[in-house]
Amino acid sequence: MVRQFVRIAAILALGAAAVQADTWNVDTAHTSIGFSVKHLVISTIHGNFTDFDGTVEWDGKDLAAASIGVTIQSKSITTNQERRDGHLRSNDFFAVDSFPTLTFKSTKVVKGEGDNFQVTGDLTMRGRTHPVTLNGTFGGTVTDQRGSVHAGFSAEGTINRQDFGVSYSATLDNGGLVVGNDVKIQLEVELVKPSPEAPKK
């Protein structure tokens, strides 16, 4: 009986160790959170957010067990055009004074073929939360000279801005929208898991 108990305890201990996750930080210096949207139907405007942070709970192996959380400061939106950026921060779009952050929290990660994966999560913008699915590719891991481990990912997906109350809808004479409803999200993410021996900055 004692032997059986010890065996069960050992199995449980090994299982717990197998699923133990580490905290990986989003390396903001080597990460971009971008988007693109149609303008006047015929062209595409690109932009990004410059102020954000996030963490991923992950064992470094099983993507399906990873948990992702990201917070973006909405006022950091930029399209490299000051007048347009001011309009985007207004109540017509992101209403940054009332809604200073956008957040994303994963609910499911599904491993695909090869290095591909799909992550679904809740995106909150202007106080509205809707599920969003991103298709991604894992770029691998590497250890730097300080012993910290880095992991790279690319991901993209599309949302409808109207779902989040971004409802500015000026129309053209032909019925087309000045700003398209579909917004493409484009992410290039680098995570870092600091080495216990790495000096703190």
C-alpha cells in the first residue's frame, strides 16, 4: 500500500513539473504591434502602437498550454501623420481620454502543422470585449550572451472596428467608406525569459 502511494505521488510530481510554466516578458524593444486599414477604398494606411507591455506564461515547449496577456496604451497610436493621429485619439476612434488602454487575454492556443499555431483571446477596446483569432508562426528560441532565452513569433488577424464602437463612418459619393471597417492586425513579437544569473537592468 505504501509502495503504491509513493508511486502515485511520484507520478503526480512528475506531471506537475511537466506543466510548470515560466513567465516570459514581451521584449518591447524588439516587438511591433501594427495594423492596417483601407482608406478611400483604394489605398492602405499602416500604423502601430509604441507603448505596451505583456507577459506569456509558457513552459517553452507546449504552445497549447501558453497563457498570454497584453496591455496597450491607446494614446501611443501613430501613423506618422500628426493630424491623423490626433483624429485617431479622439472620440471618433479610440477615445483615449476615456479608454486609455486596450487589452488582450488569450483563452485558447491551438498548435497547427509545423511551426504554425492559432491563438484566440478576448480583445477589449473602448470598453467593449470581443473574441479575436490570430494565426501565428513560431520562429524558434535562442539563448543570448547573458543566458536569457528569447522566443520569436509572428501573428496576424482581422477585426471589424465597428464591433468595438469605433464607428466613424464618413462615406464617399459612390457609397464606399473613407475608412474601412476591417482592420488587419500584424504582430512581430519577441519574448524573453531572463536567466536567474542575468544582471538586472
